Amino acid sequence: MKCTVKKVETKRQMTDFVELPKKLYKGNSCYVPDLEKNVRAWFDPKHNPGLQHSDVVPFVAYSEAGEPVGRIVGIINHKANEIWKGSCVRFGWIEFVDDTDVSAALLKAVEDWGRQKGMDSIQGPLGISDFDKEGMLVEDFDKLGSAITIYNPSYYPEHMVRHGYGKEVDWVQVRVKVPEEVPERFARVQKLVGDLYGLKVKKLTPHEVFKEGYGRKIFHLLNQAYKQLFGYTPHTDEEADAFVSEYIPMLDLNMLPMVEDNEGNLIACSITMPNLSRALQKSGGRLFPFGWFHLLRAQKWHHEDEVELLLIAVHPEWQALGVNALLFADLIPIFKQMGFQWAETGPMLEDNIKVLSQWKMLDPMFYKRRRCFSKDIK
């Protein structure tokens, strides 16, 4: 297919960018749409402080008939390049019809733009932040997607290989059955670690989150816990404030256990929420007129039987000491009380053995492999 790739410069082009997935995934029962307002907000510096240290350019591919057939975003995260000592352009938000001419043209647009900016390699799908969706699905295309992960058809990774892209890293997810009660080992370690180090689980109030700085404390912890992970860029206080104001009001604080030491220092946390996949599917990616109702029902009334374990973070000085047992011991009874039968984690790096091994007591299923592809563009 002959196509023309255009930089998004008009409202009409941005609408084409935002609405393209509706066409591509029509009738696909596994795809979970993004909220359209969130996609538009990602490009707005007022809502996305990460744009202060990143260059971003969105593109849309059009057929000869003028129909949108693909999209992509080029991203240069200057902070990440400085930290990881590279000259890398990222691509994200990639979608395309099953035509290699279209996918090639989209990738070439970002490669050329990155090369003009002095970059010598390309990686993706990635975003600016680790809280952006990342990693192209390469297995389990028949599994329901989620609100926090990328879903794509099976032909996507095939196109990447054809265009000379190779594997940079892989992520996997874990799915576990929520046990009827806290496993004996977790209970034992919980008591041992709590008694030995004087650790305690804390539940936050809205006042503590928004007025006493706990939102920033959480992100300071994440920066310490994740700083060695692939491509991680530390979040500024401004970015933390933006995430907290946007997302914390949507969460049930009882599902966000914190662990503090005997001096009140935050050393671990977990962020979980009800699975929103079906609610987002029903919303069609729009809050109005009725999308808000489906999301509210999933968040507040817990009609789904699955919970999403968005993240677990433990300060490096406390890792491998069993601190995560306090989080599990707190969450399992809450999950059972709320009627959750299954739990699914967010993507975790396949070589992060320390993190992956914490699930072995819960008979985990490892699935939904995602890949960051890369290529030299010198």
C-alpha cells in the first residue's frame, strides 16, 4: 500500500491519531482502549511534565484515499539518554494495518527524525516515563489486555523483524489465584520481619497523600527501587505531583499498603486496583456520556473478579529481607473480602529474577510476554 506519513499538526490529524485504534481493533475482544482524553493529555505539557525534558513528534500514515492507516510517536528523552549514556530515539503509540509498506514508512519517519536530532539508535515501544505503556506483545494474543499494558495483533512483531529490528529486552506478567488465606510462609516472615526491624503497614488518608507529601514520598521510593531497571528515568517532584493528582483519586487507598520502618521512613509500597479492562471496553475509550459509569462501577463496586497489581517497590536497602511479605499479608485478606479471585501483575523484566521469584509461593503463571525492539540507525 502506498501511504504518506504526516507529522500531526492539526486538530483533525490529532483526532485521526487518537481514533485510529477504533478502526484497527473493531470486533477484537482482547483489545482494551485508552481513554481518549488521556491520549490527548499526554501531548499537553500542562498534563505531562515529562515533556519538559523530552522532544516528542506524532505521525499519522494516510492511504492514497486519505484514510488513516497507521500512527507512531517519536520520543527523545534527554534525561534518559544522559543517565544511560546513549543517543537513542524511542518510538511509542505505534499502530498500523497489516501492510509492511505502512509499518516501514512509520518507523522510517521516526528513524529519520531521530537521525536528524543526532540519535544513533532506536528503541520501542516505549514512552517518556516507565508509567507509560511499553513493550510490544509477542505472545498470548488471545488473552484480554489491560488498562496499563499494550495490546497488539500478532502481525506487529513479525513486521518489526522484517524491518531489521531485534530484541532489546522482554517483560512478562504473572497471574495467580488469590489464596483463601495468607500462606503460612508469608505469615511467618511477616511476623519475623515486623518484630525484628519494627516495621509496620500503613494505610494512607487523602490528607496524607495530598497535603503531607506522601505522594512524593512514594515516587522518591520508586526512583530508588527502580533506578537500575532498563531505561528507567527518575521522576521529578513535578511529575510525581501530576501522577498523584491524576490517578490517586481513582484508587481505593485501602488497596495501597505502605511499609514504614520504626523511624517512619517509607521503605516499601504496593499499588493495586480492580481490573478495568471490561469497563474500558464498555466505555469505548470515552468518559461521556456513560463511560464514567462503567469505570466507577469497576473501581468502587468491584464487580470484576480480578485485581491488578500495578507495582511493588522495596527500597534497595531492604530488598531480599522479606519486606514484601508484609504487603502480601495485608492485601490477601482485602482481596478476598472484596471478592477478587485472581491477581495479575504489571510487566516485569524477564531477567529480574529477584522480583519474579517472590511469586513462587503462589503457583504463578508467567505469560503475556512483551518486547522492546531496537535497531542501529547510524
